[in-house]
Amino acid sequence: MEKNTCANLHPQSMCPAFGGLRVLTRIEGARVCLVADQGCLYGLTFVSHFYAARRSIMSPELMNVQISGGTMIDDVRATIEQIADDPAVTFIPVVSTCVAETAGIAEELLPEKAGNAQVQLVRLPAFQIKSHPEAKDVAVSTLLGRFADFGAPKREKSLLVVGEIFPVDAMAIGAVLQRIGVESVIALPGTELEDYVEAGKVEACAILHPFYERTASLLEKKGILTISGNPVGAGATAGWIEQIGEVLELDMETVRQVAAEEKEKAATVIEKFANLSGKVIVAGYEGNELPVVRLLLEAGLDVPYASTSIARTALGEEDHQLLSMLGTEIRYRKFLEEDMQAVMKYEPDLVIGTTSLDSFAKERGIPAIYYTNNISSRPVFFAAGAGTVLGMVAGLLGRKDVFRKMKEYFTPTLP
């Protein structure tokens, strides 16, 4: 597929700082100090309430006059002190949306503590971070670098799970890990700053999403073994469980038994959708799209094209190789125009994409849903996740004639 000459005008990701705010605003006792101009403050205040944690963020409301006049660092410190006046605030992430060379926020000029609160600078500039999933990685790795107790003795049979997951998935993962003998589990991004402290004491880490490269690199440097992949689909579920057993040196007889049971459960669910057929395009910007594509392919669906806003990474290479072998065209750092071209080229029966792409598909009478709200907000792991995702896709494919009739109804006919 040739690239559209104007593709660079429409990259597909939300503001990178949004991803970092999702991580930081969910920490109990946190109050963000946003170092940005008023335009960024307006937009990020909206998303922090609507999408993140419905928590306020504070800002010195910096404009060019402060940046050029040299008063910015004083204004930031004053805002930090104002936030710290609230005794309920225990953590103040100072989020800078500009590169250090421009904004001039030097970490050593900020206090490490103010009142009852720890203070930490988190740089989330769009000039350097290309997508909001990768900003989550920056936030998590920054907090681990500051707070994790890497010098403490490691807990035996302990595991850190890194990936933004939802309650049902978290419970499923915890239950399976307990069955194979894992004695201690910490999940990040977390709601407690103490979780970042305790994360330094684990023996191994399971990285569920491929964009957590900085986090994986940091943990490996600290001697913590990392496991990539995730329990999506039957085969991958068994492999993921066995990897954890091997790395933590658990009783492999028990591990293999649990892995076989979970594989069978997932396979049984997938088999229920054996009569499912159709052509699906997956084009999200969350960074977790390829495992979902893998599940759809395992269920027998045709996925000729998939795209994501993140870069190709070593953590996601296994999925890349498998999907490519099965015939899926994969686009990283995707643009809206590329996704639109894919819709026209492949004429899918269903699009699971961004809002802009969904509108484009619906105008052509193609069923389309928003990836973020319909996939990233649902369980995807183990058998329960497979049933949820495939059940939704089956329902949408079953209504494709409705979309066609709607298009025909609203398409004017010439006399």
C-alpha cells in the first residue's frame, strides 16, 4: 500500500501527556502540578477529569512571558508549595510538557519533598514521546527509578505485572498466578505509591503490553527478569503461564497442569465461535492491538490489516512475526490516511478503529466501533476475555446488513 502524500498531517494518537496523566492521577494522594501553557492546561484538565481519574490538576498557568522572563522555576516552586498546603496530598508529580532545553525545568532546582508530599518531575514532551501509550511507560519507569527499593532482598516467587488492565482481568490474572504458586503479585500502573516502592523487591516482571520498553530496560538493569507476551487466546495463554513458572522456578508439573486447563478453557470458548466469518480491520492507538488481532485470527476471522500508534518493539516482536506470517499487514506509527486507504482496499465487514476512521467506515455502510471504549475497556485475557471480545465481534458482524441498508436509505438517488 502506498503512503498518502499528506499522511504526515494526521498522526493517530492523543496528546502524549494524557497517557502519563492516566498513570499519575490514579495514584492515591497525588496532585499533579502541570508545567505547560494555558492551551495545554485546558485540554489536559478536560482529559484528566473525563478519561483519567476525575481529579484536579494544578498549574502556574505558564505563558511565554514567564518562559522568556526567567520566572518560570519560581512560579513552579510556588505552585508546589501551594499544593503541599493540603495535608491529604502525599505525592506531587510535576509534569512538564516541553523539552528541558526549551522549558528549562532542571530537576535539581525542584524540592524532593514539600509538606507531606514527595515531589517528582515527569517529562512528557510531545517532541520526544510519539504516542500516549509510550507516555505511560515514561511515567511508570520514572516512578520506579525514583521510588523502587531495588536494594532490598528479593521476595521469593514474587512477580510484578506491568500493563493497564481492568478489574476483571486483574482478578483472573491473580487467581491463575496463585494456582501455579506465585506468592506475591504487584500490578503497575497502580493506585498506591507504595506499590512502586515494593516493585523493586520482586524476582521477575511480566510485561503485558509491548510499549513498556523503558520500564523493562530499567528492571533488567536492576537484575529483575522480564517476561513478554500476555494470556490472550488459547496457545498464548498456556505459553505465558509456563514462562512465568520457568522464570520463578515454580513446580513445573503444577504449572503445566494449570496452563493446560486454561488453554482448554480458552480453546472451548473460541470453538463456540467456529462459524464466525468475516473480514475485520483493527486500527487503534492504545498500543495493545496486536494481541487482539491474534485472538481474532485464532477464531478464524480474516484480519488483512492492523495498525497502532506505537513503534515496533522487541517486546512485541513475537506477535509481529506471527501476524505477518498469517498475512496481516501491520502499520506502526500509523496515520489516519493509511487506515482509510486500508478500508478502501480491503473492504472489511467490520472496523475496530479510531473515531475518525469509524466515521469514514460508517459513511461507506461498514459497521465500525471505537477501539478504546469497546476493546481497551473490556477484559481480553484468558477464556473470559476471549468470550467477551469474540461475542461483541460476532454481534457486530451479524448486523452488517443493517449498516448497508442505512447507507442505502440515506444515499440520495438521482432521477
